[in-house]
Amino acid sequence: MLPGSTARPARNRLRPLAAAAALALTLLAAPAAATPETAPARTAGTTHTVPLQGIARDAPAGEGRTIAVIPRTPTRAFSLAGISWDDPAADPRLVVTLRTKSQGKWGSWRTIRTTGDRLADTARRGASEPLWMGRSDAVQARVGLLSGDVPRGLRLELVDPGVASVDGKVRSRGAGSRPAIVSRAAWGADESLREADFKYTDTVKVVFVHHTADSNTYSCADSPAVLRSIYRYHVKTNGWSDIGYNFLVDRCGTIFEGRAGGVDKAVRGAHTLGFNTDSMGVAAIGTYTDTAPPAPLLEGLTRVIAWKLGMYGRNPLGQDQLTSGDSASRFAAGTNVRFNVVSGHRDAFVTECPGQALYDNLPRLRRGAAKALGT
């Protein structure tokens, strides 16, 4: 997941929302885009930001008060949403729910995680997990402050992934023992967004498994657009050099190249705060706290984990040592920590990630990868 402060179970964060009166933010659609006959084969993605300011006049003082937001603000179409704030080290105690309007109909309310699962060692802004909403032209947001202060610079982030000629046409190709991996070019990554230089580590000792805390109902045909949205959110909202994860796997088991630099190299990602060196991060696209991960997803995770560990002679059933590089992780900087070679994000950081349902399947991933490698 899109690491910092202590994460709390999602259910516990939802209960205070019922007690906190919440205001609605409605973002209205701008004029319709070009018709299919005149629309270009490719359009660049964009990020629209909307400041969330002030405290509601009728909201009670203290804990549980509602943050006032701009009631009506025009915007263009978008597909992914999140909120961000100025201080990347801040841990705002917020409950945020969204619903969006698509083709004239409002969807159900959904919750955005705001517990600060910081993935990178550095960030420009603090941000919630991104949430894939599907193509939308308006949104309502309920923002409740559970405790503490309203973070400065709080704003809504609305991401349009743009359109790419590969949308709905992704075909993954494998070679030999290497699994089929959809390249960045194939999912339409805009390479002008990221920093030009790549960072590498010496090896891959540990694989950290994540989930993106995103929608579980996306169409697999939309996976390239989901990838482009997460990529833009990581770079333009969080201020990272590239998408955080080395690989991502959708619910149909398709494996996607994440951070640039070469899928067959030890690219240093931004996936596990304090432990991005000599490790790899792979994220399951979706939320797998209570929802069981589908079999194709688990199979895709197993394939890419086995291949990457096999390149460096690692035993998926074993353990290896990493050194913490950041005291904001579970371990003080400089601490040598032994991890399972296939670990969950929560093993290195205080978080729910990769969700209990997926975390419970880590033994299955270890056994599957070991079998694939003949260990």
C-alpha cells in the first residue's frame, strides 16, 4: 500500500463517522469531452486539486467535528481520488468517504484510508491511499476530524489517467522462466512524469507484499488506466520520483512492470519505508483486508516472486537480514532485522497492509514460489 504513523483497523475508523456530522463536497462536471469520432487516440493524464478549508459553522468543537469543504466546484472527468496535506510527516486523524457520479448516477459511499502508510523514504506531501472510482464527472466527500488538528494545505486530489491506445488491449508476454509482464510502454506510462535517473540496489534479499487499498471491482480491462492513475498520484501528489512498487498484479493475475529501470534488475523502489534497499515490492491491486484475494491474483504474485527471487538465489521459505534506514518504520534506523524472504508490508511498518486476507495467504505464496524454483 500506497508507510509513518500507527494504522488503525478500518472498522474502528468507520464507527466515529456516524457520530460526526459531515458536509458534502459536490464537484460538477465540465462540458462533455470530444465525441469518440473526434477524440484522439491518446490523451495525457491530469491531476486536479481542490482545497478543503475551514471548520463547519454548526459543527461541535473538539473531537468528531466536521471539516467544512467547498460545497460546489466545477471539475473535469476523473477516475481516481485521494486527499493530501502539506506536511508529509503529519498523521491527521480523519475519516473520509467519497461517492462519485457516473453517467448521471451516484455510486455508493466508499472510504479512503488516511492513516499515512508512507512507502517512500522521502515525500513532498502527506497523502491518503488513492482510491480508484472509475470514470466519474462529480464527487461528494464527507470529511470528519476524529481528533487533533486540521492538517494545513488539506486538499482533494482528482486524477484523470488519460487515454492510451493500449487501453483494453493489454497482452502480456513471457520468455522462458520469466513470467509474462506487461511493460510500462504497454500500460501507457508517461515517462516524462518520472525522474530520468534510476536507483539500483546490490541484490534482492526480501520481497515485501502490499495491496494498493484500492477498488476490488475494477474491470481488468481498466488495469492500464488504474496503473497510470496510481503512477500519477505517486509522482504528482506524493512527490516521488516514480511509482513506488516494482511490480503490480491485478485481480486477473496480470503482472505489470512498476518502477522503471529494468524488470530484470534490482531497482530501488519506494514501497517499504526504511527497507527499500535490497528488497522488492509487489502490490496486489485492490483491498484485501476482509475480501479474499482471487486465485489468479495469488498465482500472478507467486510467478513474479519466484522469478525475482530465483535471479538472486533466494529461498522463498527462508529468512534474510535487512538494515533499517528509517526510525519511522517498526525498527530504529541502523537495526538489523531478519525477515521472511517473502514478507508483508506490516512486518516492516505499522500498517494493515497487505490486508489480513492477503497476509494470511503469504505461506501459500512462499510454498508456491519454492515449488516453482524446485527448492
